Amino acid sequence: MPAETKTETYARLKREIDAVLEGERNQTARYATAACLLSEAFDHYYWTGFYVVDPEDPAQLVVGPYQGTLGCLRIPVGKGVCGTAAERRETVIVADVEAFPGHIACDSRTRSEIVTPVMDAGGRVAAVLDVDSTDPDAFDAEDRAGLEAICAGLLNA
Ligand code: SME
């Protein structure tokens, strides 16, 4: 059987994540499950996880469920790749983190990353999904489409 394409893997993962999360209302459980299944599926992922908008201070993102090495605890909205994606309310792909002004280096092995917002029904950002790779230029339009589709089903609202 031919190997699955990346787009096919994302489509399969979305079906798996949606099936496992069916009926689960706890948001931490939803984020943790998605981080685990995504992290296990792809060799080009090094750090996979969520930064959530802090309900006590919506100008800050605070680390949520993740798979990987120690992540920074807090990122101001507007700072770093995560904060930029939250501020712009759109996916940000950074092919070379050293060329991104204000990149926050939680782990110096990270070379490239993609950050996709998780939006609520009102179009507000609830969290961002951050995926980092130790390879340069690891993420493309297929990763963007796959992660945006997965993030669209993650909020229990
Ligand atoms: N590189 C990110 C920070 C988060 S971690 O790498 C886990 C950024 O600039 O937003």
C-alpha cells in the first residue's frame, strides 16, 4: 500500500481526534488529547502544544497541554510567534526562527515553527496551537490546512 500523504495523515488525524473527543466537555482534556495524537503522528514535530489566553489577563498566553521539552510559561499577546499568531488571529509559519524578530527561544534546538489560533464561535482567540521543528523550513501549506481544520473542531463551545 502506498504511504499516506501528509494531507491524508492530517485528514485521518482529524477524524481520530474528533472521534476520541466526541462528548468530552473538559477543555484541558481536549487540548491534551490533540497534542498527544498530533505529536505521535509526525516525525517533523519536535514540540507540540497549546498556549491558552489567560482568563485572568487576556493580554497573556499561558502554557497549556503539550508534548516536548520544557516550554516557556507565559507569552504576551503580540510577542514571539505564538503571540503574533494570537494578535493577527491567523496561522503564522516561520521557516527560520532566527530570522523572525522577537522569536522566543524556549528551546534552542527549534529551527522552524507553525502557530495556528483556536477561535471561539465569536471569532475570538481562545488559544494557539504551537508546533516546533528542529528542521529548518519544516512546515508548509499542507500543515497549515491540516492544523487549521483540526483546531476548528477543538473548542468545546
Ligand atoms: N517559539 C515560540 C515560543 C514557544 S516555544 O518554543 C514552546 C514563540 O516564539 O512563540
